[in-house]
Amino acid sequence: MKISAQAFKQLEHKSITLLGMSGVGKTTLANKLDNQQWFHYSGDYRIGTKYLEEPILDNIKAKAMNVDFLADLLRSDSIYICNNITVNNLEPVSTFLGKLGSPDLGGLEFNEFMKRQRLHRQAEIFAMLDVPDFMKKAQDIYGYPNFLNDAGGSLCELDDDEVFKVLSNNTLILYIRANQEHEKLLCERAVSSPKPLYFQEQFLQDHINIFLEENNIQEIEQMVPDEFNSWVFPKLLEHRKPLYEFIAEQYGYTVDLEDIQNVRDEKDLVDLICQSINQ
């Protein structure tokens, strides 16, 4: 949504899509807004509870079936397994995405990993295309005047023009640009606690080949999953930055992380957005 600062400030119903790396503070910002005035739509929550619910549960059940005690109970319908995904607990989504590498070390072999990557991409596209419907529900059913779309860090990877047209037509896209200090912190976290990641396929293949060559490894299934994820994260961050910047330039606006950290409430956020629009 391209709009003047004055027009945005006067909007009766404001709608914003937050864009940026995971860990940059999108959800923290969402939680600073009045939860009686702002409907918080989490793309990852929608992915986990709607579009990947069945694959996530199947993955958990498959793991449980490796334990004889649980397998017998599942076969006899004595127990059932369900997700407990919340906006602040998206671990089942992350666990399903998994990490590439040796199955003996908890990794996924290449074909299974790519299958899950593609499922996640399609689920994220669907979740973003759902935004206009949820905006209407938020107003008509729940009475929320404003709407915040807390998008996943991999949104910039989707390479789907329709998604950004829909988001731009219905929301103001706001890119939160991390500073060097925060990027360093994110990279340090990737080393101490590697997380599952979504990759564009060409980027992934290129960096698998580099990793294998640098580490004198012959097969993907010989890779240590955490080692690959820690190694590739800084490269993924650099890969995503121009994608975020392009989206913000074409469809929205940019604010810096340090300015977002100073936001206390809706007024501060609106003022910051208006400053960005006027730049």
C-alpha cells in the first residue's frame, strides 16, 4: 500500500504487514499494540494450524511409532496426538521443517527435506493470500478496527508476485531493517542454537555443494545438520537482505530496528510509519 502519511494517519481501519528476518522483533512489536484494537495475524500460526496441520501431526505420529509403548497405544486408539501451536509457540512448525543432513544425527535425507520445503512454501503462500479474508473477519466478527500481519522471515523467498500484490493492495508493508549488531547476534544464535530454515531451491543447492566441497564430504547424508545450518545462516541473511529491500521499495516502506525498539504503543508506531513515508 503506497499512501501519503496524512492519508495513513487518517485511516479509520489501519492494516500493516511486518516484513523482516525471524528474530528482528516483529512479534515483540505486535505485542506492544493494544490487543483490543489490533488483530494479530500470525502467518506461521496459520501455516501450522491450517495448511500443515496434517503433515505436522503425521510427522509426530511417525516418531511416536518408533517407541513400542506409544505405538501400541496409538494402534489401539488409547491415546491421540494433537498440536498445541500458539502465536508464541511455533515449535511444531519448525520441527516439521527439519534440518538437512545425517538421519542418524536427527537430519532429513534430501528428498524428504525438499518435500517439506515445498509444502512449507505453498502453505506460506496460502496463508498470505488469506490475509484479506482475515481482515474482514477481524472487523465483521470480532470488531477489531486494525489489523497486523506478522509475516514469517521467509516471506521474501516466495518469489510469488500475486502474494505481494494482495498484501500491498490490502496492507501497508513495513520492512524492519536490522543493524549490524543485531545481524551479528542472529548469526551467533544460529551457532549456539541452530534453527530449521526455509531456502529457495537454487540457493540451497548452490550452498550444499559449497559446504560439501569445503568440508570434504561426499554425500548430503553425511552432513551434520546443525553444522550446515550454522554455516549457511549468515549467507542466507545476506541473500535475503536485498530481497527485503526490493519488496519494501516496490510495495512498502522501511524502518530501522533501533527505531522499532523505541515504539511503545500505536501512536509511536503510526508516527514512525509516517516518518518513513515522508522520507
